[in-house]
Amino acid sequence: MKRRAFRFLNQELGKLLISDITKRANLQLSYWIDNNNIIRKVDDRWDQAMNSESWSERASARGIIGKPLSDFICDDATRMYVATMIESVRVIPHTSFRHYRCDTPDTKRYMQMIITPEDNGWIRVSHELLRTETITKPVFFKTVADRTQIKYSISTKAGAAKIHFVRCSICNRLHRFGDRASQWQEVDYLANHESIAIPAKVIYGVCPDCLKTLR
């Protein structure tokens, strides 16, 4: 499967770095943002690290430099989460380490985001792959950018279930859209216990457990 760099239409900038660029553990790629959260610089390996099969002009250095970081985040909850992380290192200068997930259909990718203030007032945001785990039953997702396009429906006796999910941008767990009683679950649990349409349609947000980490 060709995986588009970062899947710009449906995920945040951090996920670009690993889903298509980083292919081995401990490779770290970084970008720098100014006081207005405009991307001002990427490291020298950025374009060279692109996977030629999935390379996207929009993901290239010239495609992102000079643009607001928020342009590459598809939902308000994740924008708030990222902005809060960045602001915290500005208010009290320190290096912040945040774990998150950047999964592909068949692999769980455990990531680390490192946010570091620099002397010129810019913030360096680095991403690195920590480890991976295989997803035994791969699930393919399709992002619906406009929430009004999503309609929640449950399985019927006749067959094909069309269950749409909210996917956490940080931990990659999911819960059924429109079902307040639904629990946030790992993708492999859902794949083995639910009838999931392929590709499964998702919107992105941040789950309550990940929001608590900002406190």
C-alpha cells in the first residue's frame, strides 16, 4: 500500500514524520517553529529521508516552511493539545517529552515527541520512533475531514456493518462515533470483536485519557 507522506488531509504534522519518513528506530527528524507557531526550518535530512514511493510535494521542506503548524492539524482538539504542549515550554523553559502513536494498518508505532526551547525564541520539535508492534488483523482507515459527512449506523441482521469511529490523535485508540457508551479501544481489539467496514471512516480528536496528560 502506498502511504502518503503524513496523510496531510487527515492527521497532524507529527505523524508525517514516522508514517512515511522514518523507517528505523532512533532516527530523529525535527522542525522549528517561531513565536507565532510558524514553521521556519526543518533539519537537513528532511527531504532526503522521504520515502520515494510515497513522497509528496506538500510534505517537502518547501511545502511546509513558512506555514502555520495548525495548517497540518485537522481537528480543534488536537490543535489545542499541541498548542498547549508548545506554550508550556515557552512559559517555563524546559524540554518536554511526549509519547504518542503513529500506526500504519499493520503496525503499531510507538513514538516520542521532544519539544525544546532554543535561545533565539524558536521551538524545536523532534520526533523519533521508539518501538513497533505488529497488528495481527490490519485495519485500513479513511479520514472524513468534514464531521457533517459522518453518519453513525450499527450492524444489521442483513450484514455489512458501517461503524464510524473517532480516533485519538495521540494514542490512536478509537471509539464509536455517536455512541456515548462506547469505550476507547485498541484497533486490534476492535478488529477482533467488531464488524468493521473497510476502509473504516474516522474523524480525529483527543481521548479523555490523553487530555489528562496536559494537566
